Amino acid sequence: MWHDGAWYHSVYMEHTVRIEPSWRTALQSEFGDPYWDDLTAFVRSEYRSRTTYPPPKLVFNAFDQCPFDTVKVVILGQDPYHGAGQAHGLCFSVPEGVRMPPSLQNVYKELADDLGVPAPTSGSLEHWATQGVLLLNATLTVHAGAPGSHRGKGWERFTDAAIKTLADTREHLVFMLWGAYARAKRDLIDTSRHLVLEAAHPSPYSAAGGFFGCRHFSKANAYLALHGAAPIGWA
């Protein structure tokens, strides 16, 4: 369990949020809003009183690994994984050496079928993030064993602001919206300026209903190339 001070010192430095500098600038107005104080008070309490994931230093890992001006693709998840050792701040990803969750296995199956390459053997998607793929969960923390436990506390307002700021100030990004929850974010995105790809969620319960065969990885790379950006090395 992380104590209150661990959360605070991992997230704040001299009253400045510890997040990659370009994102801190882009989202500065959020940190000054009253909801942010309420959110951080809640999260600090959770880390103090319950086992909460990911480790505090990795709460903003998606932003830290993928600075604002480097974003090319945005993939949206819901919550961090709620099992021990799984969550490290990147949606759908688990640390090197951790067993792949079923949804990620299905992501890799679609990737292999789409691109005609072997499925990756590591569950870490850090190599996507460092190429410009923002792996963003709508909620950035979760109570152990309790998916959805930190929803409705303010994280969604913060991550919606990140999506909208990207959509309003950048050009020719790719947004991959998998499942009904992610697809509801479509209204935040100007589809005349960006490519929005929608599909079923890769969960075993829904992947066969529209995720398999979506070919989002090749479509994203074709769009990036069309607009003069280097493609993502997905495999």
C-alpha cells in the first residue's frame, strides 16, 4: 500500500504537477480548477487507505512517455488493470514479463492478422508510446480488484480535456475508439481534422463482434503516411 505522502510527492513538485512539461502547459487550466483539488484529495485518500493502482509515479505515465507535440495516435481505454503488478499507466499494456490480459492478446491477434506479422511476445506497449501513441485510460487510478471504482471522481474530466486539447490544436491525428465507452468520446473530436477509427472492444466478450477485422493498425499508418508523418512500428 502506498502512503499519503508517496502519492503527494509522486504527483507534485513544489506545488507543480509532476507530468511531462508539454502536457503540463497544455493542461494548465485543469490544475487550477476546483475539481482538481477534489480529485487529488480523493486519490490521496485511496492510496493512503487502500491498495490502489498503478504505483503513484506511474499515474501520468501515458503523458510522460508521449509528449504533447509527439502524439500521432490516441488509443483510449477505461480503467487501469486492477490486478497486482499489471497497471503501469498505459492503457491495454502491462509491464515486461507480466502475463498478457485477454484483451491485449486480442489486440495482438488483430495486429498480426492486419499487418501479416508475428504477434508480439511482450505485453508492454512502451515502444508504441515512445513512437507517438498516447495510451490513455479515461480513469487513471483504480482500487485493487474493483474495476470502475474511481470513475466519476474527476479523472474523466481531466482526460476528456486532454483529448479535446489534442483534437482542437493538432492536425491529422488518429483516434482509435474501441468499445462503446471509448466511442462516446467521438463528440470531442473534429472529424474533419482527424481520422477517427471505431470498433468493438477487444475484450473476449466482444472482439468477434467487430474488433477482429477492423484493420486499424494499417489504416492508421496509411493515414499518417498520407499526411507526411512516419508510420508507427506496431510489431
